[in-house]
Amino acid sequence: MTVRAVVWDVDDTLFDYTSADREGMRAHLAAEGLLGGYDTPEEALGRWRETTDRQWARFSAGEISFEGQRRDRVRVFLGQELTDAEADAWFRRYITHYEAAWSLFPDVLPALDALAASHRHAVLSNSSLTVQEHKLRTLGLRDRFESVLCAAELGVSKPQAGAFLAACEALGLPPAQVAYVGDHPEIDGRGAAEAGLVSVWIDRGGPYAQGPDAVVAHRISTLTELPAIVRSDTRFGAPSTFR
């Protein structure tokens, strides 16, 4: 069946979140005078990433609000009982450094340009609409997408099928005519496939040791490989590019 639209993840798919988070947090901790409490900056950054992943998992599971996970990231990382206002202020200071480090991956604009005339485009993210709309506008991408859907507003998050199906509904297309591109092999890759979409895992050499098998997702290492996939015959049983 012909793929008519591509739905995109944002962080670590279009936007280099990992680098921006690391560079922003390093600058923030230096400005806050907190690096001295660690043997190395890498130790501090590793603790921040671990704390972020744990609190984000709670948000994705519906255990805490988007704002709550941000506040708890700060409290756990600092080991302090902060008020909401204190935690918010600390996080806002971090955001200033984080946004200064924002950038797209170099393969993003060429891929979007290559598919601009042939496919419709949307975004599905496990973040909040306020955050991702701002990010996409700042990076000059918002006008590329018909719609932006986020877990905080949808009330359902990836890898649940409802999140992917909401994106298909927004486009008015059946899942088989929609490709989903994301960086996480399970949350994005397997989740999209099990919801019936054409699943594409962009493997940017991140922390994931292995991805879904070839029956589940196409695996690519650069978005320059994407046009060939979404323009090809993606019916069940067709050869996969997973390797």
C-alpha cells in the first residue's frame, strides 16, 4: 500500500536533544557552581540523564504530570526538598543554556525537502505541545507539518497504539498509509509497527543495544535513506531494509 504521509518524532530524530541537553546542562551546572560536587563533569551529566530518564518514564506511564516530572528531576538531582516555584526557577535557568545549544541533525532538511512534494507530514511526540511547538518554530520547522500531537495533551503516549492512531486520525489516513520515524527502537519502532503504521527506526548510534527485528521495522542510519522506503512497496511481505 502506498505511503502518503510521514509522522515524525522530534527529540533525537529531527532535533539533536542529547547534545543540547548535555551542553546546556554542563553550562548550567558551571553557572550554578555545582560541578565541584562531582569528580568529573561527565559524572554530573550522567546523573542528570539518569534522573531525567527515570522521571520521564513516570510521566510516560501517566504517574505524574509533564510539569511534575520537570520539578522532580530537579529535586532528585539536587537531593533537596524544593517548592514548586524553586524547582521551576532552577529548571528555567537550565532552559536558557539548553536552548542556546539547540540544533537540527544535518540530514533533516534534505530529507524533508526530498519528501515535501510527495508526502504529507505531521509530528507525534511524547512531550507537551507548548514545548514542541516552541522548539519547531525556533528551529524553523513548524510550517513543514500539518499537525503536531503530543502525549501531554493527547492523554496517551507512545508506545501505546492510541497515540499513533491519533496521528493517523489527524491526517485522515489509515495506519497502513502512514510511516512513523523515530529514534527509539521500542517506543517508536515497535510501537508504530504494532499500531499498523510503516515503522522506520532511525538508529543514530544512541544508547540502544538492539532494535526490533526485521519484521517490525525498517532500520536506517541516516534520513537520506528514508525517501527510498516511503516511496517503495511497503506491503506486508516486502523486503525490509532492517540490517
